[in-house]
Amino acid sequence: MNKVGVRAIMHDIQEVLNSDPSKYINLSAGNPTLLPEVYKMWEDSLSNILNNGELGNIVSKYGSSYGTYELIDCIREYFYNNYDVKLERENILITSGSQNLFFLALNSFCGTNDKNDLTRALIPMLPDYAGYSGVALEKNIIEGIPPLITKIDNHTFRYELDKESFLERVMENRDIGAMVLSRPNNPCGNVLSEKDILFISNVCSELNIPLLIDSAYAPPFPAINFVDMNPILTDNIVHCMSVSKAGLPGERIGIAIGKPQYIKVMEAFQSNISIHSSRLGQRMVADSLQNGQLPFISVKYIREHYKQKYLTLKKALTIFMPDDIPWFLHCAEGSLFSWLWLENLPLEDKEFYNKLKEQNLIVVPGNSFFHDSYAVSMHARECIRISLTATDDDIMRGIEILSNVTKECYKESISISTS
């Protein structure tokens, strides 16, 4: 099968890095940094399992497709104590990571229905996680609404929800089976306000469809949010969580919280394709949630780590990027990525990516995060995603390379236009 879009880019990145990893500065990575405090937390959880003689019972038996009652009850207790939300066991599904979770959700609620009509998944505000298109079993399921763009100062901007265009699309054709968004947003770090989320939720309620909120970077864990936010739960929201960015990507633990009719559909799908997620991973998460370490470590160490990385990136851009080039960094509101917009970039993002690669710098071009819904717009081809998982030294050196390549591209464009 030929790889297209973000799959082609990520395949290319992987091949490049595998060829000679020491040669490149990698500012593309989505793998979280394993901080010492995070490693100690998971090491302690695993030690408790071994010391208590539980390992054999955990790894040698199948379990419920919903997940272990131990972890489900820990989540129920945490949400009641911290958010005053009462959940039943039927409101919670443990999945094999958030990627699997969205595979289950999007293919459960979208696609060709029994009337042979195609129902789509609508992203209320682009850009958003490129992986949503990757998990859809049918083509042309994912669609999105272009954002409003607000320039905040000479080098900062923010995306805003275009409510008018959103409502127009919904009313134009009610072929939507679900809506999906990430909060904090991957790739740009935007956090839609509670008011915006409730507005979208109300529209979903009128359509009788779920709103899938990807909370892979949100509180209570990994809590990579730089502005105040809390989980928002309404009758039609499926709140989707992950422990991957809290240092446990290898165990593949995702968590879906929603009303039973949505959870039951996803559970039936999961029971047929993977039975259940890792029981060992579930036990480790339950242990660290029960003793309070997971939310504590998330806020005290994980959040602060990426906040400092953002400040390092911003400092590097301020030092190396020239003022006479229109570059804009999206407001830092959360996630482990930053999003750079090079207005009027003289070449497309993929070509810019290749020029950076020639200088041994790897980033992710931005166009794939617009899911082909924004294909005619230049803006979608003027953005790149920069990971905050690199060392400070790599961030500084990487941005210096990016600055030099950017200056050369704009200089060449001016030379061509004046010749």
C-alpha cells in the first residue's frame, strides 16, 4: 500500500532517523521524555506488584473487555473526589492506548451505515491530530472547519473557533456521525475554552451524536496544560484519556468516559479485535492513581518540564529568527508540541521540510494536520510542528538551522521576484 499524507511523512522521518540517528537533530518526536521522577513512579508501581506476588495472576489470565474493576474504580473515585462527577462502571472503558480508542470510536460512529450513507467525523477547528485520518477504515470520513486566525503581537498568534462556518457546515448536510477534537490540541497547543466546548456539545446533542474529546495531554494526567482547564463531561461527550505522555506509552492504556450507550458500542468492537488492554499496565496505573503519585508527578514535574521547553524554544526563535520575516508562534496553552507559522513562506511545507532535512534537522510539516479539508489554503502549507521533547541544546541548535534555512528561502523569493 502506498503511504500518503502524514503516514508518508512519518515513514520518511523514521527511515531518515534509522539511517543515522546521531546525524540529525530530531524536533519531530512524539515520544514523551522519561523524566527521573516519572521513571521512579512506574518502577515503584512495578515493584509493588512483584513484591506482593501479584504478577502471575495479572499476566496469566484474561480479563474483562471493559478493563479491570480495580482501575475503573480508581478512576471513578478520582473523578468524584476531584471533579464532583459520579461515574458508574458502565461509563468507563479501558482501551489499548488512545490511538486504538479513536479507531474504536471513529469506526463505531462513522462510516457507511445500514442505509448505505456515509457518515463523517467533523473536526470543529483545524488543525488537529493527523492520526484521526489514519485510523478511519473508509476514505473521506474526516472533515474539518478552518480556524479563524488572530495575530496577538509581532510573533505570536492564536487559532479561534469559527462558529459561523461550523454551524453552516452542520446545517448544510447532516451527514455527521461524530465530532472529534484534541484539547490541548495536537499539533498547535490550543486549548478551546469551556464555553466553546459546551457550544460544540450542544450542537452534537441536537444531532444526537457523540463529541469525542482527545485529552491525551490534559489533566489530571499527564496535565501538560499551561492554562487552567478541567475535564468537561456532558451527556454526549466521550472524554478520552491516555497515560502515554505520562511516561507509559509502551503499555498502551487509554481511558474512555461517556454514557453507557457509547461505551457499550466501543467495548463490543474492542472485545472482537483485541479483547482488552494490558492488565499489567492497568494495574500499574491503578497503583499510581490510588496513591496519588500519577496526578502529583504530572503537575509538579511533567507539566513544568514541557513549559520550560517551550520557553527555551521561544528564546531560541527570538535569538535566531529575524524580525523582518513574518514568523508567528502559536500561544503556549498545552501539549508537548509547538506550532510555527511562516506567513507567505515561498515554498510548500513539504519542500521546506526537505530543505531542513538536508541540513540535518527534522520537523513535521503542517499540511497533514488539516486533513485535506483546507487543501486550497496557503496557510496550511506554511506551518510546521516542533516537538518539545528534545534537549535544550538540540532545540537551540535546531532553531538556528531553521532560521538559516528560512532566511535563505525568503531571500531567494525576493531575488526571483525582483529579477
